Amino acid sequence: MDGKQTETNDKRDAAPHVSELPQPLIAKKRKLSSIWLLPLVVALAGGWLVYQNWLNRGPTITIFFDSGEGITPGKTPVKFKGVEMGKVSGVSLTEDKKKVAVTVDLPKSAESLARKQSKFWLVKPKVSATGVSGVETLLSGMYIAVLPGGGSPAHLFSALDDGPILDQKADDLVVVLKADRLGSLSPGCPIYYRQVQVGLISETRLSKQSDSVLIFARIQRNYAPLVHNGTVFWNVSGVGVDLGLFGSKIKTESLSSLLTGGVAFATPEGDAMGAPAKRGDVFPLHSDPDDDWLKWAPKINIKPANVTS
């Protein structure tokens, strides 16, 4: 019995103690340091902004100008009715060095501007036949204006030299004045009847044989009844001086015509008046009026300007 007990004790002595067994290493979970929290938030916010920018990004268009004066990448905006619709992102010369290519990034909300018939031009301070324009750019800087048009999507545009005349209507009366020379007349110059502006010049060009100049006179529809076959037109550009027995008299239709030119017309009374003028009728443009023309005062009913029907 003592032998069995001794054997049992030997086995116990041979077995390793629990304290002698290798203990597992328990790694403690590290907490995220607060120092990394700010960069993570910034990265997430930046990613969100990039994603939003991608969603709102519209087409990129290129507008070709004769000069890049006053156009600055990242600063010059594109505006419609005073509302910013995009911004210039780049300015470079074309390969032939003849034009300036202006790249504009449009937002998705303005993608309808990228149409074939849209028109772009640079707005800057200017004294023109219709007055002083672009005064606001003296403080805010120049900007590219746009007149939306239809047609198929487009990405390349040629800028206009000047903004289009926006008050033209399809039912205005357009007649053609024929002159030997253009003089100081240009699109936008006023047209007067009894020193009241009733229209403007919408276009000028050479005749087909290049022997004369054609001036397209647009008369507002409410004043169209003033023009008949017997109507005479003359140039009122500059200053005229009448030398008389009792001194001289300076003649000019208005300050606008003195600076940039203009046209006036008169219509005779009675049978000499003729039939009402039709669209496309051609009239000679005289350099000066006869004294008799200035005395004509026919009674012609016209529609008030605020009446639309």
C-alpha cells in the first residue's frame, strides 16, 4: 500500500504546477486617439464636397474672343439678367494666335445655356448710341453676358463684339435706307420723328454690288404708321449750323446723335404722303433735310406705346 501511495505521489510531483504553465497574452484593445478624429472629419467633409460638386457640374464651354482684356480665370463670371451662371476657368491663345479661347465651367442648372443659338459678349463700360452702358462694371469688374438660345447642344462659341439689341420685336417695321457712305451710323443708333426716338438702326451692310451702303431702320410697331411711301430720311449725325442775318443757330437732334450718329425722318401731308410703308421698302438717305421737310406736320393716328393690341 505504501508502494501505491508512493507511486501516486511521484505522479503528482511529476505533473507541472498550474502556475508554471505558459499564460496566454491578452492584447488590450487600443482606443482611437482623438487626435485622428479631426482629420477624419475633414476628409469625409472634403469627399462629400467633391461628390456634390460632381453632381452639380454642368458642361464646359469655350468662347472665342478677339482679345482677352478684362477676362481673368477664376474671377470673371458669366451672367444672365444679373445672375451668375458660371465662371471663367481658363484663358489661352488659339494655335494660330488669332483668337483668345476662354473656357467657362457651367453648373448643371445652367446647362441649357450650352446651345447652338446662345450668344455671349463681354460687358464693359461703353458710350454707345443708346447711352452709357456697363457702368456697373466700374465697381464689380467686367463680366461675360449671355443671351440663351435654342438649337442643339454646343460647346464652342464665337463672342459678339457688342451685345444684341434686345428690344427688337418681330412685328416692328423694318425699312432699308440707301446711302453712298455709312458715316458715323452703326447698329443701335437712334431714329427720330419730330425729335422723338421712334426706332433704331439694327444692321448695316454693303449692297450686293458694293456701290452703296444699306442701313436697316427698325421702327417700333406703334410708330410704324408714321412711315409712308412719301417719307424722307436724312442723317442727323454731328452738328449743323444755320448762319442767318441775326446770328447763327446750332442744330442737332440730341446729344446721342451728336456723339454717335442718328437718323430722322418726316412725312408729307395729303396725297404726297402715299401708301403706308411695307417691310423691306427702300428709301434714300439724305445728308441734310430741306427746310420744307421740317415744316411737314401731317395728322397720323398712332397707337400709344403702352398698348399691346
